[in-house]
Amino acid sequence: MKNKSLISGKRGSNKLPLNIIIFGNTPAGHTCGIGAKDCKTCCIQKDGKRQLKTFRDTEFLCYASLSELRYPAVAASRWANYRLIMKAIKENRLEDLIIDSIKGLRSKRSEYIRYHESGDIINQSHLIGINNAAEYLYKEYKLISYLYTKSLPLFDGFKVSKGLRVTCSLGGIHDQEYSSLFEKKCRVIYLPDEAKGQPIDHNDWHAYSDFTGEFCHLVHGGIQTPKARAAIQQRKKEGLFVGYSKKTKKLQEV
């Protein structure tokens, strides 16, 4: 039974293997305000119905927001995490809350922790809590924490723990000013040939490993903008990757 006083998470997914703890998801779009642009999408309640909200600069729909639209329980869980995180920040105990929550999710197979598969770093206090917890979890259990972020200004002058690996997710409003701070960068592409020799990631290896440089993700999702939908259909016709499912699980075993 879920402990409602702890931040929720799970081990593995259709995309990620069981040695990765997916942790700390918060509402997509709503907690990405510092830097989101190309992918900014929110699931909102309007006129008694759940629907997606996009913005002027939205080029493709955030996959995490699509899952909130489809599954109300997913959205509820992410909002619950958000409330726990903000309360812990106010009470100056976020580091302890993260560590206690991870201990409840950890197994003997656990090697990595992915933060906010949905959402992003909310503010400086959130980053400090994650960073301090990552340092402890690395020293105590050799767990490597990692995350993708568009909240780039928060890292200006910030010392990242040895146990935390950070990927700059390009396509945000601060790319030009702050992306040079990061050794790892990723970008979303529509078709494989747009990678131009850069690796296309399917299992987060480039994010949690010692890899440095730039890598790519292919846009996916059952509901998408016209441009993204056309690219997904083209890849489908060519027998290429279109989304994560049990059928794509073999991509994780690299």
C-alpha cells in the first residue's frame, strides 16, 4: 500500500529497465515554467472536462502531459508529489523526504534514479534537495541519480554532486544563455536523419552513463501536433520507432 507521506515512484517502465527508479514526477507543464518552450503542454480541467493546454511556442506535445490526460490517477499522483515537495521545501526537509522515499523504492537491482520523468526542477530549493539527496544516495548505496532539465538558470554557479548527472534538454527559453554550462545535452527530432550522426537514445543510457556530448530523442505520442504526427506516421511506414511499449522493450537491453 502506498505511503501517502512519501514521494511516489516505481521501478522500470515500458521504456526503462527495472534497475532504474523513476521518481518524483510532478505535473507536466505546470512545474516546467522556468524554461519550457517547444514541448510545453499542460493537462487542465476546463468546463468539467480534462483537456490539453498548449502555448504560443509549443511545437510538439509533451508525452508526460498526454499520460495525465489519459489516466486521471497519474495526474493525481503527480499533483500529490508536487504538494509533498513544496511542503517539504517550506519545512526545510526535502533532502530527508527524498532519501526516505527512495529507500522505500530501492531494491537490490537498483542502480539509477531518474528524477521527474514528468515535470522539472521547480526552484533552487528543489534543486538543492535533489543534489544533496543524490550525494547521500551515491555514497551510501552507489546509486547514480540523473535528470533532464530546461530549468537551466538554476545551474549557473551551482556545484553538482558527484552522484547526480544532469542533461540539458534543449528546446527551452534559456538555451542560448545557459546551455554551455552542461556537458550533456539532448534534443528532440522528428526523423532519424535529423540526428546528423548524433546518437538516438531509447533507454536513457546517454543520460545516466559517463557519456558527454549531444544526443537525440525521437518525438512520439498517440496524440500530437500535425508536424509530429506526420513524422511518426512516416516512421511507422518505414518500420521505424514510433513509441514505447512491450514490443520495444528490447531497445532497453543495450
